[in-house]
Amino acid sequence: MAKAIYSLRMYPFRNQAKLDSEVIAKLLDVCHFIVQCYIEAWFDAPYAPSAPRSDLELIRRLDGFSSVNVAIATAAQSSLDTYGIYRRN
């Protein structure tokens, strides 16, 4: 999560740093992923009773995020598959 927070803090200052447009585009993609998919799951993580619902919601958000950025959505889905969370048919 530290890298996610760093990405979110870095994006507003992208013009002050000497970053090329490719890095800025990738940084924006990561920020979109964090805001649209990951942050809610991160805050729900400490509450064990809501874990199954939170996991399913994360999978649903990842499916929707595939229309925004296929590469990030696929990487996140494969990471969840590594842990065996709710195998999809």
C-alpha cells in the first residue's frame, strides 16, 4: 500500500518532477486502479465478517476495470487467482 499512497501523492506534482509522458500515463493508470478498484477493498480488509463480500466486490470492480486498462486488471485478477480467491468458472 505504501507504493499506492506514494503514487497518489506523486501525481499532483507530476509537472514539478522531471517525468516523461510515458511515466505520467502509467502513474495515472495506477492512480485510476487504486481509486476505482483497490481502496475500498483496502479499507474493508480489517473486518473479517465482510471479507467474502469485499472480495467478490473487488472481483466485480476488476471485471469493470478491464474496459479501462486490460493489463492492470489482468495482473490484479491473476494475483487474486494465485491466492485461490473465489475461482471463476
